[in-house]
Amino acid sequence: MNHRVVWLETGQSFEVAAGEAVLEAALRGEIALPHECQFGGCGTCRIKLVEGAVGYTSEDGEAGELPMGLSPEEAEAGFALACQARPSSDLVISVAPPLACSSPTLLSATVEGVQALTPDVTHLRLRLRLPEDVELVYRPGQYMNVQLGDGRHRSFSMASRPNGGTVDFHVRRIPGGTFTEQQIATLRAGQTLDVEMPHGNFCFHAEDYRPLVMVATGTGLAPIKSMLEALMDDEDCPPVSLYWGMRTEADLYLHDEIQTWADRLYEFQYVPVLSRASDSWTGRRGYVQDAVLADLPDLSEHAIYLCGSPTMIADAKVAFAARGASMDHLYADSFVFQMV
Ligand code: FES
């Protein structure tokens, strides 16, 4: 049986055929619901069910479990993942329309710098080559696709605030990775890359004015750095607590720089957390989400931004909800695209 879906914010509606997922039907109708991975991992397609109900069943109707990118607490709060959810009634859904930014645009970029930050993380700086009459609007937290030259691409979050000129990236080496290990090793300043940007809807929500708890693992720091750079010297900057989870001291590739941010962000607290620290490390140990829990017994008044490993994000959603965190004020970007 078909079901009708109405998108509250835009007034658009579309029909979902029996066995179809909400996102599949929206895309068939050329309705731009936000999405990325399309397999239930990244959480980008999260929608709020204002009316109606959905289930997570296979196309042949077998009952399934919640997808990885949706916690039981989010489901309980009325959220669903459009790429996996199949309606069991007509729906009214709420989801913020795609960001006010440019449509993804193919362009060339010149390599300005390639520098190893650690044996596994490279700082890549590109200069965008925009036609004179083109203005590209993008938001801190979004990402770019780098074309590999064989029809494939790799996605990287931008690690610098938008300035229309240069863009920084933190590229983590994936063993055997076509770009992250092989191509980047041969990149030199002056070379050209084809890129497509902007993509993604992980960004700072200024309208959600609350103390910020930002939690990153690994290069999940990149989009958070971009957001925080955009907040520097801003008198409307809320209090910021940044928790960065890594394995060892040597992995903390921006440790010194982050400590200087306290001069330019309001009530900035930086807490690096190491899961495999040496004996000489005097800072926090363990998992980064546990450090947040140890410091903040009540998360009900915070806006929370999570970026990095799917495991950290899934654990944090559950644990933070138990401390009162509202799923309406929690934003996540799960690095599910770890392809070679
Ligand atoms: Fe649905 Fe990634 S697009 S979870």
C-alpha cells in the first residue's frame, strides 16, 4: 500500500510505494531530502516524524533492527532515518531544508601545500580556482569530494573556515588507500585536483544557542575546527568545551594550536583524551565520550556536536541521552566512508 509523505518546512509531498524507503521515494520525486551514505550509517538523513509511523523492514517485509546511525533514544524521541525507514502510515516529517549554500559544483583546485602532521595524518591545503563570476557559498563543517580520476571520489571535511580562497584538510591515511596513501604521497604544490563542493549538512546551528559540547575522534576534529574558527572573536560565541579523543600523545597533531584558541573563543575548554597514552601522559585517559560523562553530569542544556568514528557516536548518543541530552540539540557526522 502506498503512503503519502508531507515535508512540513517546504510543503512538498510525495508518494512512497509499498516496500520503498522514504528517501528512495523522495529522490524519485526529485525532492532534496538531505542524505549521504544511504545505508543507515551516517545519520545525515535523520527526519523527525511529526505524524505517522515507520518501521525498519527489508523490502520483502522482514522486520529489521534500527540502523546503526539511529540510537534507540533518537527513535524514542520521534526521529527516523529516511534512507532505511519504510512508512506504515501517511507521514508528516520535519527536517531543516538543505543549508543555504551553493549547489555542489565541480571545479579545479591548486595544491598549495602538503605536510605530514603525523605518520598517519597529512595537512593538505588547496586553493580553489573559481571562475570570476562565480561565488561559492559553503558553511563551516561541510565537506568536499576529491575526484580520483577514474570516476570515483573520496570525501574530506574542510578543516578551515570558509574564506572563498584556500581550504585546509586533515587527510587520514587508510592502509592501501588510493588517495589517502598513494596519490597524496606524490602530490606537490602547484598540481591540480578536480573537486566537487560543498556537500553535507553537518554545520554550526547558531539558532540553537546553548553551551557547546564538541566531541571528536581522530580527524573528526576537522569540521569542528572549521566551525570553531568561524566562531573566533564572535561576541555571540557560546561557551565551548572541546573533547578530542586519540590513541597516543603523538597523534594529537594540533595540540599546541588548539590551546591558543582559548584567547579567541568564549569560556573555551579543551580536553584531549587518550586511549593508549604512555605512562608519562598526565592528561585524561580512556574513551572521549566517557570523559564528557565524567565532567558533565547534566547534559540537558547543551548543544552537542559529535564527529568521527561511528562507534564513538553510537555510544555517545546512548550515554549522553541518559544524562538528559536532547536529541533535538545533538548533531552528528559519522565517518562511515573509510574506503581505500
Ligand atoms: Fe541515511 Fe546515511 S543517508 S544514514
